[in-house]
Amino acid sequence: MALVPCVLAVRELGRIHPDEVFQALEPAYWRVHGYGVLAWEWREGLRNWAVPGVLAAFLKLAHGFGITDPRVYRGVVALPQFALHAWSLWAVHRFAERRAG
């Protein structure tokens, strides 16, 4: 059952929200490769680097393995996001179970 979202995460090339790219993936790519488009918020230090920093770590790891295909990059950053989403759903389920008694 968990295989379906994993396959979809890797296969789906589009993004639902453009800000996912502009405010997370683009700064992460910039951190790893030293070039890309940074919004003014990043240049002025108004945005938090936590999410792009985590994504940059995965992109750097992929780069270390010689991965350069943007589609594979997409999968590299989608799978950890899927894992975080699955964990948060599990945590909410456990919380609801405890509250229901």
C-alpha cells in the first residue's frame, strides 16, 4: 500500500504549488551547486533555511552519488517528504486513538 505514494512521488514531475520550487527547491539547489534563482527574501535573510537546508542535504547526497537527472532529483526530495508525511499521519492516528480511549 505504501508503494503507491512512493511511485507517484517519483513519477509525478509537476508541482502542485509553484512556491514549493521557488521557496524550497530552488534555494536548496543554490546551496548545493552555487547557482540558481534566489528570491529577495533569501538574499535579505528574511526566510528560514531549515527546509531548504534539509532538502539541500539530500541533493548533495544525490550529487555525491553522481545523480544529475532532474527527475531523479525530484524523487530524491519527494521520498523524504513522503516519509515525513506518513510519520505525521501515524502520529495523528496515535493521538486520536489515545484521545478516543
